[in-house]
Amino acid sequence: MPIYEYCCKHCNHRFEDLVKSGGVGEEVVCPACENRDVMRLPSVFGVGASRIASAPTGELPVCGTCGLQTEQPCPQPEV
């Protein structure tokens, strides 16, 4: 079951919601103001064999190659 991040268009509250399998058409409700006018935010995740990636904190940009927060992006892998 995936977890999605949402933002309420009414109160700007950011929250996560666990989407149950088979829950197609299920409405998401803001837990702060109970408004149903929410938008799903883009997911940020990292995949790697030996590194652990975390969600960005807004302090440093996120590398598009490894998913880690770095001042300089990692070199692109050779193809």
C-alpha cells in the first residue's frame, strides 16, 4: 500500500495518506480542516544498492543521480 503526500488547497496543510489497495475513487480528506479539495504532491524517493536516501529537508538540492542532498550533483554514470 503506497503512502502519498497531499496538500490541502483550503488551509495549505501538508499530510500523508495511506492508499489501500482497491481504494480507487476513495476521496482524500484534509485532517486539519476536513476539506476534500486536496492535491497530491510529487513523490520524492531514492533507490540505491548501498546508500540510504532520505526525503529532502529544503536545505540542500537533491542530486538527480543518487537522490542524496549534496551541494554538487554526483557525476552522471557512464553509459
